Amino acid sequence: MTVPISQTPRLRPSLSGKPVRKGTGRQCAALCYRVSAKGGVKILLVTSRGIGRWVLPKGWHDPGLAQHEAAATEAWEEAGVRGRISTERLGKYRYDKWRPDAPPMPCRVDVFSLRVARLETEYPERGQRRRKWVSPAKAAKLVFEPELARILKGFTPRRLR
């Protein structure tokens, strides 16, 4: 089931309950992964719609969903991913979201791991993005944000609850 996510940024309290810096957007991302029979881990990256950078599927946190549910929805919409998402935050990173008609908006992204069960060929943003499976080390080299690169490089799957 897909739940629509608003594309309008909203301000949210941080996980600690303290407000995020004024003007900071809150987003949720899914670190989509699979494990081979030999134990090798691959991470799924998608291209951004704007300039085609490699990123994790992510989007604005919908207040009607838990953060991990919002991340799973983004994984479906942007990458056609179906699977099981962790309810525990894996990490967080910051980046500046570039907008054509306004100054860059600082964003905080909470990352949740999602073990991929299957990839669909038909999904909402199919014609707008490319998908690529890579090792955690390669994923860390492909992304632009240093904090995200650290999360990717150090990623090892945990048992999902």
C-alpha cells in the first residue's frame, strides 16, 4: 500500500524532542540493501531528479506516518522497492537542498535500513531516476554528503525487528 507524501517541507522536532534549527527541513531516507548467498552486501542507490547525483531514496516526513514508514514509502516511490524496514534509525546526515526559486534549505535526514525483498519494474518515479546496486564502499564514494558516506561505508545489516 502506498501512502501519499506531501512534497512541501515542514519543520519538525528532532528525535530528542528539541526543535531543529529554524528553516531546517526534516526528511527520511531508506538505505535499501540485499545480502547475497555468500554474505556480500549491496546497497541500492538512485539518481536525484535534478542533477542526477547518486542518493538514497528520501523525502519529506509526513506527520501521519512514523519516520521509518515514510522512508519505506519513499523507497517504493523512487526505486520500486518492496521489503522490510527497520523501526530503528540507522543514522542521520545533513545536506543543503537546492531549490530553483529560493536559497538552499538545510535538511536533516534520518536514515533507516530496508532489506529488499523485490524490485518492481513499475513504480511512481520509474522514468525519472536510475537505480544501481553497489558495495557499501562504492556507495560511500558515489554520494556527495560526507556524513552519508560514513553511514554507507560502515553499514552492516542488523537483524530487523
